[in-house]
Amino acid sequence: MKTLAAILVETGKPLVLQEIEIPQLKPGQVLVEIKTSGVCHTQVSECRGHRGKDAYLPHCLGHEGSGVVLEAGAGVTRVKSGDRVLLSWMKGAGADVPGTVYQSTLGNVNAGGITTFSQHAIVSENRLTVLPSRIAFSEAAILGCAVPTGIGAVMNTAQAKPGQSAVVFGVGGIGLCAVAGAVIAGLSPVVAVDLKREKLETARLLGATHGIEANGNDVVAALKDIVKGGFDIAIEASGRPQAMVQALQAVRNQGGVAVILGNARFGESLSIDPRELNNGKQLRGSWGGDNQPERDFPRYFDYLEGGKLNVEPLLSKTYSLTEINQAIDDLESGKAVRPIIEMSQG
């Protein structure tokens, strides 16, 4: 069986659309017909070479999406043929199987335990979660990364409590989900900071009480006008070292928590004033919102089904697989908040 995939052959160059041959499943692997895929800034970084040398070229991409199980390999117990599934790079229960090597006219094409920029993909069992029937494939496209990373950073990493205040630096897909998570957690005020006014307007649709345009403005001073003593929680989701420093500056002494989600470019570094830490502020890293899929994903499903989480503002633009390079360009330029690849298009 062959399928169409978007392949990174050389960093700095467009992805190549190429048919690849689906090999026989190994124990613990699952063949999935991909319905939708989200496009994340991680893929932008991979394509542009911002993560340093890529030792796996050529390879498939994509780490969040939705689909239907076509076949399950030996030993798979969590999903079966016909199941609607959420695909996520976050490891859950089940077999943890190394990536697949596909064959094509390019030669060997590598893939990790999950890829989603293809019409079909072989996925490790532990990257799959059965998707409730009431959740549309289009909505599920961002439940594998953007939603759990953003909401998880607020609830799991920062351990938010009702009544606390929060500021989110960078309101792309993940930052917007952090805004939504702060609202769901009962935080107020919830302030969004970004370079683009349009993104701030989207953040307000998700419940942000304030928006600060960062272009040339003293962001920290503006934040202190909103919360005099500093915020309880700051979420950095821009990947810019300057914003990481500002996130730490923005939280209160003696217990304020700054969480770093954004991926800085390879070779960039972070320089902070150690007195910020002497004042009792906390700087925390986060592994994608520190989720446990079996514990946390059902909660996100409930938020979506119950109306607490509105993902529609993030799903404003869809693309076909043949438009994958345009989707990546639009995400990088800010023309799309979270591009969604609809495999049925085109």
C-alpha cells in the first residue's frame, strides 16, 4: 500500500510531496488513516533548520492530528480497527515503538513514533487516544499538542488556583490555549501579550481581559499598571528569549511562577538577573504542559464537549496536503493561528 506524504528532504527547502510505501506493522504499531493534522511552530523550526543539524533527513513530519485506525499490530490493546483516534506526540500508555522507515523513489524515508503530514501513517500505540464520537475530526486536530500544551502549562506546570492572575506572552496556537486554560481555571485578570494586534483580538475571544501590543512598548511597565505587585503566573509561548526574561520580571516576588513553553532557536541563550530568583520567583520549564494523556486528555475532551473550551477561533484556516508549504509559510508569518490540514481537501 502506498500513501502520499509531505517529506522534509533538506532544511531550508519546501517539503516534497511524495508517495511512500507502507511497510508491514511491527508489534505495538498501528496504521491510521489521517483525517486532519495541526501544524505547529515545531515543524516551522524543523523545516527552517532552527533546531540545529537534522540527522534524520529525509523524514516525515507532524505531531498532532486525528484519524481512523485501519489496522493494529500484534500486542496492541488500547485501540482497534475502526476506532476514531487522537494522535499526539505526548506519550501515554501502551507500546512505545521506535519510528518507521518507509520506502520511496527518494530511498529510505524516516519517521518517528508519530507523524501526521500524510494520508496514512504508522503510529506507536502510546501516541493514540480513542476520540469521543461527539468531537469532530477538525476540532481534534489541535487536541494533540496545542490544547494540552497550553492548558497543561497553566494547570499542571504552574498549578494555577482560582482567583490568581496570569499573563501569556505570545498568543499563537499554544498561547491562545494557555489563555483558555487560565480562564477555565478561574484566573483573573488574564492578559495576552503579542506583537500582532489581530492575535490579541483572538485572545479576547477566548477570554483574555486585557491585551498588550509588544511592538516598541515597555511591556513589563504596562503589566505593572494592571497588577501592581506582579502576576501570580506568566506563561511564555513565543520562543523569544526577551519574552522569557519579561515573563520572569512580570511575576510577583515570593511565589510568582514563570513557565517557559516557547522553543528558542538553536544557539540562542537566556540571560536573567539572579536577583529575580533571590526574590522568590520561580522559573519553570515544561514538557508540553506536563500532561499524562490518560489523566488529562479526557478532561480536555470534557472542556470541549461541555462548552468551556472554544477552539473555533484557532481553526479559521484549512489547507489540503498539497498546500502544506503554504500552511507552514502562513503560520510563520502569522497569517494563520494554527493551520489545519484536511486530508479530504484537494
